[in-house]
Amino acid sequence: MTPAHTHKSAHIARLIPQEQPGLHPAHYRGYFTSFDAGYYYEAHDVLEELWLGCRGLPEYDFFKGLIQLAGCFVHLQKGRLRPAARLYDLAWSNIQKYLPTFRGLNITALEHKIRPYREALANGNKNPLATLGAPHLCEIFEPRIAA
């Protein structure tokens, strides 16, 4: 699976860690490190290049769901709670197909980390980023990524 090259490729290359033998592709790892740093839009961009290169492969919906999850948190950063809730639901419908683990990600643990954000959105008008802080995903990715 080869990442697609887009007009954003040079910018993306600066965001992803250098490839290390035995680990997932740099774009995939770059998603998690960007996400954990609160760079949700950049996490979306980093993974999008990988996702575009895997149409028709088993990873397609998985990567799409992770991109949608990052988009959900972009909406939360901007205080757009309804779009965040809708995108969360789309993301989870794509990601849950790969339970319990897929491509090194413990999806069961991911659900436990992100579910409180959806519950908070359903239960009130407060932005869960303000009340729960930001989730960290590197710790549920194997092999572990240094944040």
C-alpha cells in the first residue's frame, strides 16, 4: 500500500516521524503522534494520503474512520458540537468493524477512550474537550509510540 501523492505531500512529510524498521508506515504512526499532540486537522491530512492509496483494500474503512475521528476533534476544537457528534458516529461505524484490534491499534481500548466524548455530546451542550481534556491514542497502539 503506497500513500497517494497530493499537493499536501511536502507538508505531510514534515509532520510524520522518520520510518523505523518493523513499525507501521510512517503515515499511520504520524496520525497517532499528531492526534496526541492535538493536531487533529494534521492527523487527518497525514492519514488521508495513506487512505487514498488503499481503495479496495481491507484497511480502507478503518483509515476512513480514523480520519473521521480526527475530523470530529477538529469540530470540537472549533466548538461545533453537532457536527462533531455526527462525525463521531460515522467514524465509529467504520472503526468498529475491526474490533478487537487491527493494524496494531487496540480498538476496544480506543472505544473506552473516545466513548466519553460522544456521551458528553449526547448529554449536554458542553464541549467535552473542555471537560475531559484531549484523548491520547499512542498508548493503545502497538508497538507503543513515544508521544
